[in-house]
Amino acid sequence: MMSNEYINFLKQERDVLLSRFNPNTEGTGHYNTAVSILNSRIEELEQPEESDKVWVLVETIGTYRMRYMVEAPAAHPEYALDTVTLEEAKEFSQKWIGETIISDRVVTLEEALALSDVDNDYCSGWSDELKMKNFFTKEGEIKDY
């Protein structure tokens, strides 16, 4: 990021132009142009540089609506719940509901790579570049499958 001193100087110059701007006077287009250019430059300078980026670990819970069709005694229909709880029922259908973000935190690249080795232990022998290519999402990138 450019020095705050320089950005503040540009903001002061913009404010000087705005103080001289009189919309009731003809010929104020040059003020509009100058202020617009200064605003664009200030916005550009206030944008973080590539080195100012961080990795953010976002944890979610994925939710499905599951259905099971279970035969049970008429006198005890609640027995069907036990069959599902014990994971003995056949799946009838499912519907993806979506993800809910439960936490997020900034991590260092080293922490992210170490966590990749824990969560994807079958890939722990991969190079850092290959892990990042397959498991990390860079800003503006869209998953490709």
C-alpha cells in the first residue's frame, strides 16, 4: 500500500478542488474531471497489494434432508426411529440444503499447509505447490471440476 502521507496529500488536493467547485458556474467540468481522477487514484492506492493478502480458513457444516421409509409395528411406530439411529435403514431420498459457516479465522500459509496434511493425509507427500493448486482457492478463482 502506498504511504498514508501521500494518500492524505491527494485527499487534501481533492478537497481544495471541491472547495473551489461551484455547480452554479459554467465551465466546472474541469473540476469534475480532476476530482474524479484524484478519487480513482486514491481508491487505487488504498487497495491492498498482492503481499497484503491472507489465507482465511472457513469452516462450514453441510446439511442434507434425508428420508427413510421404515416398516414398524403399528403399535410402536417409534421403532422406526431406532432403525434409522442405528444406521440400519436404507436411504429413501436426500436433498442438499446447503452450507452454514460456523467459523472463520486468518491462518499463515504454514498453518494452512500443515492443516492440509492433517485433513488430506493421503496427499501429505505432495509438494506445497500441488496442495495449493488442488485445495486452496486464490482470490477471484472459481473451483474447476
